[in-house]
Amino acid sequence: MVETIRHPKPLIRNLKKMFWQRFVPIAASLQQQRAVLVNRAFRHRASEWEEIDESRGVKNLFEFPDALDSSTPNSERFAGALMEGWTDGPARGALQPLVQELVELGLQYPPNEALDEDVSESVYVMF
């Protein structure tokens, strides 16, 4: 049985508004600047995965920054931590305020039920 998740109507309304009024114009501007880094062309490759920048250390690539794991998140710090691994450039700069606004909107609608945190640590062993 699939459980249907109901989201608050004001949240959905605001997300749609942000998409059309904020994201679409930013995306159009970035496309005109040729600053979109997503390549939609089929390139006859076995994978679309790219090499990662390990200069920060492999452990930091997989651990959540404190700003993402706070019981009282700050939208600016959360958005900054969320975008920390994004490639520097026009897209990152243009989208940062929107990502922060999305975080602020999300914080207005916390989950109705508590998250189940009784998951064995061995499930997430990655190194």
C-alpha cells in the first residue's frame, strides 16, 4: 500500500509561485549567459558521473555539516551548507538567494511526525 503524503496548500502555492517568479527567470538568464552546467546531450558514455573534488577530504564529502543537522536551523547557514559543494560560478551566485528562500519556506512547514532516528549506524557505512 502506498501512503499519500499531503502537503499544506499554502506551501504548494508558494513553491509554484517561487518556481515561476524566481527560478524560471534565473534559469533563463543563466541559459543566455551559457552558464548552465547541465549537459542534456547524449554522449555515448557508460556513465554521466563526474570526478569529485577530494581536496576537502573524502570524509567531508559524506558527512552532513552542522548547519544541516541543527534542531534550530538558520536558513542562511543551512543554504550555505547545502550549496557548499556546488561549483563556483554564475549559477551558484544567482541561485543562492533562492535556495535560502526555499529553506526559509520549508522551515515554516515542519514535518507533522517525528523522524524515526533508530537506524543502525552500520546501514550508512560508506568508507
